[in-house]
Amino acid sequence: MAAFTDRELAMIAVILDEEETHHTKKRKWVHEAWRKRETEGEFATLYKELMHDETKFFEYFRMSEECFNILLSKIGPQLKKQDTHWRKSITPREQLAVCLRYLATGDSLKTISFSYRLGHSTVYKIVMDTCKVITERLLNEMLPKPTTEMWKSIANDFFTLWNFPNCLGALDGKHIIIQAPPNSGSLFFNYKKTFSVVLLALVDAHYNFIAVDVGAYGKNSDGGIFSSSNLGKALQRGTLSVPGNSTLPDTTTDAPHVIVGDEAFPLKSYLMRPYPGHDLDLQKRIFNYRLCRVRRIVENTFGILCQKFRIYNRRLQSKPENVDNNIILSTCILHNFIKKFGANTYIYQTINANSNETREEIRLDNLPMQGGNATQDAFRVRELFKEYFNSKIGSVPWQEERITF
């Protein structure tokens, strides 16, 4: 074996020293402050204390501890990561805590990063991955495609609670404000002069989401979004297992099952909207009152969603595709999940349909003129409901009082 010269030995020493330095820097992949995550991070310190105080736990995560544990049992296996030689993986419980804290508070990812002693990119990945798992694992359970029997049950609830027969849901759209996407032009620029994507939702009489369409451009109208959505197309084709015509209660009048919306939606035989215009007669005003009273359930649902998940009170900074399929859809699923598994902690007011107490004023004037695409059948269906609401059988005691200005 040939002996190395002094020059060759010096070069080998330099190379080995550079490799050692490179590996040392590579191993130092995390900031010194983050090394104390398991002892000083918010999950390691505050979470243990919250477990002994149900009220504080609910205030922190926007759900009860029991609901949290049920959710963890359903998505935990998909969140579990393998430990490596250099680091211990973040547990599914902590990943869920980070994600829920982000959704519940609307705090920035940077704020969550500092409080949990995690890197900014790590927090972002945890939030996106957890929301994705929630969507994949719980979508069919929390937002199942309704069967005919489910539709009948929904219609019965609307009549029992809100005095509107043959109603399958309340429909509306909500603009979710986002940071202007690069090179998007005016696609996301809406009439409120902000950039947004639209959450179109159909809800039942108990403020649950039945179906949602997420991600339409903010510049589009609610009616246009509905027509191009899977929900709108399925209703138009008649492929949603909607029950056939049913007699209005205590009458012999057959009427189809319908959903209700505001004046932004087109009048269809399966979609009722208010009578437009000014100087309406008493019967049309009564119909508008009865319809708007039911329609506002979806607006209340949006209010509950935003109160529960404060992230909607700020401009979302993520890419539209992440906002659509991860954040928005997962919060809609979590909304239904909490209603199902933590209903005792979900606070909202249900107004007794047979009482006139605490009823809000509903403005029926200043509605735009009717569009020209409604069919004669749609007009006929609306007339059926108008006549029913003005009949002795279908009226409610307070309706004339509520439409007198």
C-alpha cells in the first residue's frame, strides 16, 4: 500500500472536516427554542390542565373533551407518523390540537408556531394534513347523500319547527374572504370589493349542513353558482332521491318538495324564492314572510359556523385550492360532527314555531324584479304555497302582524 504524502494527508483531513461540519449542520434542523416543545410547548403544559376543566377545554377547542376524543379515535390512525433516528414524531393528539386551535381562533400560523414550539412550515403541514384527513374520513358520515327517507324526515322537521310543508332545505351562499391569489385577475373579486371563494350550502331545520359546494369564484352570482354546482345539476336531473309530490297538511292539494332561497336564486319548480318588486298585495307579502323566515335558517347556520371557527373572521392566507378542499370543507364537516357528538355544548336559539315571542323583523320590500327564466310550472308551484299560507289551515296567528309596516 502506497504511503500518502504530507500534501495528500492534509487534503484528506480538510475533506473529512468539511463532511463532519456538513452533517453537524444538517442534524441541527430545528431552532433551539423548539427543542423544548415536549416540556414547554403549549400542548405539553396547558393541554394537561384543560383536561381537568371541561368549560376551559370547550373554550379552547370549541368542542367538549368527549367530542375531541371521539374525533381523535376516528382520524388518529391516519395522522400517526413514524419516529425517525433524529426526532420523535408529533402525536395525532397534538396534531389535532394544533389544527383545532388554528381553526377555532383564527390566529396566524406564526402565532401557533411560537405557542406550540413548532416550526412554521410544520404547523402549516399539520393543519393542511389534518383538515384533509377530516374531509376524507368523515365526509360520507357527516354529509351523506340523502335518501328518500332522509328527505322526508327533513321535510317533516321543517313543517314541525317552521310551519313550511314539503321543504327540503334552505339554500344560500357565503363569501369567504381570501388573500388575492397571484395572477388571478378579477376571478375572485366580488361585489363587496374583496377577493373571495363562495361556500354554497343547503341546510336542514336543525342548522345542519345537508350539502355544500365549495370554491366557486367570488365574482359569480349565487344563482349561477347553484346552476353549475353538482347539487343544482342533480336537482335539475332529478337524481337526488327526492320524494314525489305530497299533499299539503290537512288538504287535498298536491305539491312538490322544494328548497327555499333568496332573490339571488332563480325560481324553479323545486326552488322557491320570494315574490319580487314593490307594492305587493297582502297574500304575496305573507308568502314572502313565511319563505324568508325559513330561508334565514341557512344564514343563522353560517353565523354559527363563523362563531365556532373564528378563522372566518380574518382573511385566509392560503391558496384557493387549500382553502376550498381543506379548511372550508373540513369546518363544515366539523360543524355537523359537533352537532352530533357534542350537541349539549352547541349553543344556538331555536324559536318555537307556534309562538310569536322574540320574532325578528323580516324586511320584504326592495326585492329585485323577477328574472325571465322561470317556467309556468314554477309560478304555479309558488301560487300553491301562497294560497296555502293564506288559508285558514295553513296560516299562523302572527303572520299578518309581522308583514305590517
